[in-house]
Amino acid sequence: MATAVKMDEETKSQLEELQAEIKLKTGEKVTQQELLARLVQSAVDSRSEFVDSFRDVSTSLSDAEFEAFDSGTVSSGVETDEADIDDILYG
């Protein structure tokens, strides 16, 4: 069963460009329905990357941000191991 999908003119144009490029480079004619199905499958196959593409903010620091953060740290000169941390946290 086919269902209509509404999209703006720019998206429709990009879909048509992809469709034409596939025809030009592969010689295969694909319908927009086939193209959309392949695009959706590609997004499903790399789901976490696709979902992350909708995030508003970057989750990683740039090199400058990392250096600014790291410049504020100071070494106390005391080496701490996991047992020390466990003792401090859990007593």
C-alpha cells in the first residue's frame, strides 16, 4: 500500500537530482519510492548516527575548548589508584 509523503520543493528537487544521478551513473532507472525506501533503510542501518544528526549541540569539544578546559587542571603530585578512589567513595 502506497502512502503519500508531503515534502517541500527543495527536498523534492534534491530527491529528483538523486534520482537523475543514479540513472546517469548506473544506467538504472529508480522510482522515487525505491529511492526513499533505500534512504530509510540506510538511516535504519546507521540509526545512532542518524539520530545524532538531529541533536542541536555538538557533544564533543573542539581542540581549543579541550585545551581551555585542560589548562585549568593542576597536578597535586599525589598518585591515586582505584583502591584509593574506592576508599574515598565507599569508605
